[in-house]
Amino acid sequence: MQQPIQLVESIHWIGVNDRETHLFENLWPLENGVSYNSYLINDEKVALIDTVKITKMDEYIRKIKQLIGEGKTVDYLIINHMEPDHAGAIQVVVDHFPNIKLVGNTKTFEFVEGFFGITENLHVVNDGDIIDLGKCKLQFFMTPMVHWPETMMTYEQTNQVLFSGDAFGSFGTLDGGIFDDEVNLEFYVEEMRRYYSNIVGKFSLMVQRALKKLEGLDIKMIAATHGPIWRTDLARLLSYYQDWSQYKGEEGVAIVYGSMYGNTAKMADTIARALAEEGVQNIRVFDASKTHISHIINALWRFNGVVFGSCAYNAGIFPAMEAVLMKMEQTGLKNRSLGIFGSYSWSGGG
């Protein structure tokens, strides 16, 4: 979208879409792109909430100036998260608005100095601190390791908008609609789970602590740094994060196999058929050599049953299958019903 979009009075989305990048973090496929969401609060004082990927700066700066007017400045840049897809443009923003104050916590400014060498015009905030912009008032909540050590969330008290950083974010560009009641939510929920399971899921305990911290807030809108803005069905959104961060799976089974010549694949299909005959309806079968690991991990987080199969390879696990198991272990996934199967020839098994 080429124009700013109003969330509520004085607050606009000024994000950008990225349909060019192939791999997010140079790891995760972006078949449907991704959005980088930034927000501008145009009050007596003007505040930016995070920035966007540095490759999109022309569009981004144009949107800012369209809202505040040429010759005017931005007073604050709120830095909820220092990952470069959101913070990489900090220096460019400072160059355009030299008097801007950067707002973050102590850990934030360790990154700011390390990345950019910036040590001036810094405003340190702690849990519960408030910045008064006029009508709008920003309150800050520290949410470390969701999913970096400096992450925090910003709550605008007057309009009850939570700027949540990467939490509640998803892959996928915003194609026309930016609100949850304007888009096909099934697509974004699938991409939100893929984002969570591969990037945030490792820190589920910290997600639980963050959710607990937010319980006392009256939230009418959640605006993340990726994906749609939720204003209609917030209970649904929060329930997803509660379930995923507590490792609760849906009814169903994900079968993942590694096969060189098709014999282990036949076993996977046989198991899938047996499950169907027993009444299991949600069954997904993945070839670990063909399906990108991010989609497999997504399915493992989705279903409460997982089955792994591997042929023997040089007296060990088939490498593609081993990569899946290592990634699953890294994410910390637990509370699943597990099945295993395998095949071998001369090695005697792995």
C-alpha cells in the first residue's frame, strides 16, 4: 500500500510490503512475502513506533512526511525491537530528523551503540514508564526474549492500542486489507504459526511471562511489526499465543519421513492410512527432503501427534530427517504423542 492507513484518530500505519526477499532471516521461505509494520502517532508530540527494512526507505520517509508535513520533525522513535528488519533504518531516520529522541530500555541502547555508534538523544524507559504525547500516552512493558533480549511492547493508553513488536506477527504481505476483519484470517493464522514455531517458539516461557504482564491492560487493538492488525477478534489472537506457548496441539498427526528409494515413504503412507481408518482426519505427511523445514516445524507445533520415520544412512539417520529432529529439539517443542519407524538394508539399522 502506497498511502498511510488510519488505525484510530492520530495513529496511522506507515508500513511497507516486501515481495522481493526470498528468505526471512536468510532461513525461512517467503512464498507470500512479508510486511514490515511501522506506526506514526501525530499528536502534540510526534512519535514513530519502530521503523522498516532499510531497502524501503523512500516509501517510508514519504509516508512520514505526508502525515506530519514538510519541514516538521518527529520527536520520538520508539524502539520495541532492535532486529535489523525493524531497526536497520534508525540511522536514516536520525539523519532525516536530527533532533529525534530514541526511546528504549538499557539493553536497547547497547544494541544502538553497537550497530550505529549512536550515544546521544537517548531516552531510557523502564517497566510502566509513560511518555505523554498530548492526547496519546505511551506506556512501556519490558518483554525480554520475545524474541530478543531487549524486546518491549508499547501500550497507547487513550486508544488502548498495543504495539507488540514481533509478538503476534506473521509472514505474508498485506494485500489490500491490513485489519483482521479485512483479510482471510486462515491464511495469516497459518503463517503466524509458522512464524511463531520457527522464530519465537523457543522462548515460549518468556511469551507466557509477557502474556501475564499484559493481563491487566484493556486492549482494543494489537498492532504487530509483521502481518495484520487485530481490532475485531483479539480473544482469538490471544488464545493462539496462549496455546502455542503452552505447547497445546490440535487433534491430528504430522508424519515426517526421510527416504532414499521409496521404501520408508511407503511405510509413511501405510501409517497414514491406518490412522485414517482409526478415525484421525487431520493427517499431514511430509518428505523431509522436499518440504522446507519451516513448514514441517509449523505442522509439528500444530498437531498433538507426531510420527518420525527414517531410512538408515551410513548406519545413521537420513541427513534430512536428522535436520528436522535437531530443529525440533532447538524449538523446545514438547507435550506430543510420538511414534517412530524406519527401514534399513546392509547396515542393520541406525
